[in-house]
Amino acid sequence: MHAANGLKRHSSFSPFRLAISAIAIGTILSAAASARAGIIGVSGGMQQIAAPGSVVTGELESDASIFVFAERSGFTLPQIVNVSISQPGTSPGPSGRNLSPATIPAGTQINTYYIHYDKIGTGQARSATGSITFDEEILGLIIGGAGLLGTNALIGLPSTAYPPGQDHQSTELGDGSSVTLSADRRTVSVTLRVTCCADNIRVITAASPGAAQTASTTITNGGDGPGIMPSFNCDTSSHIDCGGMGTRFCGAFGGNIAAVLPAGMGAQFIAGRSLRRRRTTAGQRE
């Protein structure tokens, strides 16, 4: 009887059942990996979490952990989105905030992620450092309060409550806070120091390899990012606009900014192609 029972127990692990179990486990693991495919690693104080119900100041607190969660996946932008940082480097830099504002055009397919750090309580300042690496190219980061507030409804999660005002959203660079975009555009490293309000950053990545190539970059000389320094496109007629803090020159080139003039208070030269290419084309026509 013992042998029969033993045989019966052994038969429950038939090759067929083992195969079915393996398939089921593989499916579950594959689904889990797919759900988190965009983020391939975190380090330091960075902690990946499921989307929370709220990131309003005081709702998701930790002195040691910087939280990151996925928002939109495979989302096609119905309108342009301005970002604060689009080029590799560290902000702030030796000579200023070192922002690199850019415009991601409508129609771009993106994924978005949200970084949130809010210390416990209202006591003295706290700071944390961490990094996050993606298997997707990073198109840009939004760190300003106006930019975050303006994109919460568009590319945030309907199920997550975001801070209602600009002051409770932005990451204030300097005074211990910094953001670095790696040279390969795959890793974001941050040191965040908060006193009264949470620091937040929205990361936008390319949902497909082609998406990164369609993002148009607006390079400014010391711009302050979305909501403060707008992005510009050239129209079909030459004009000079000397209003505001700087001088903008748009030649009859069409397209987006290609270079920055060193002169003036943030003077900007906007062109879709380089002058060399234009001169070459003109020479061929002659």
C-alpha cells in the first residue's frame, strides 16, 4: 500500500503536468517582466513601486527612499510637450542651471515615469541619492512646477493624485539638489534635498526606437524650461524679434533651432539646417 501510495504521489508529477506548470510560470514571469520592461535597474536610494494613489506632499513620505513608478506606456502624444532637460549632463552646472529645454512633437510615442521624494514630516531638511536605468532612450525630463502641473492630466495617471500647485511639484536645483542625464541617455541620477515640499521629476522615454529620432530639440542659452522659456519654430519668412530678454533670429529656413549665438542675453539662432548646407544649396542653384 505504501508503494502504491508512493507511486500515486510520484505520478502526479507527470511530464505533461510539469510542462503545463512550466508554461504557466513562464507566462506569469513574462507578463511581470513586460510590465516593468522599461526600468531595468535602480540603485542607491531609488525604489521602484507600483503607481500610488497619491503623490501629494505628505502622502508618500520617506527620508531614505526616492520613489519611481511607471505612468503612461506606449502613449501617442496628441500635442507637443516641453521638457526641461534633453541633453546629457548635470544640472545645475558650474555656471548655472544648465538646462537644455526641448520640444517633443505631437505624434511621438512615449512612455512616462514619475520620480518622487518627500521627507517625513516638516522638520529639518533631508536628502537622498539614487539612480534609475531604462532600456529605452530618454527624450527628456520635466522638473519645473509649471511643466509638471501642465502635463499631469496629459501624460500622468488618472488614478494618481498629483500636487495641485506648482510650488509643491518642482525640483529646485541647487542647494543640494542635482539631476544628471547619462551620456547614453539611459540613466537618470539624482540627489534630492527637500525642506518643506516634495521634489518631483517626470521622465519621458521613447516607446520605440524611431520615436527618439523624431523629437525636435530647442536649444536655448540659459533657458528656464517649460512655462518660463517657450520653444520656438521658424516660420517661412525672415524676421527679427528684439522683444523680451533676448534676441531671436529666424531665417527663411523652416524647422527648429540648430545652434546658439554667444552674444546677448540668451540670444538664439533658430534654423532647421546649418548655414553651411544652405550656402551649398544656394551655390548649386546658381
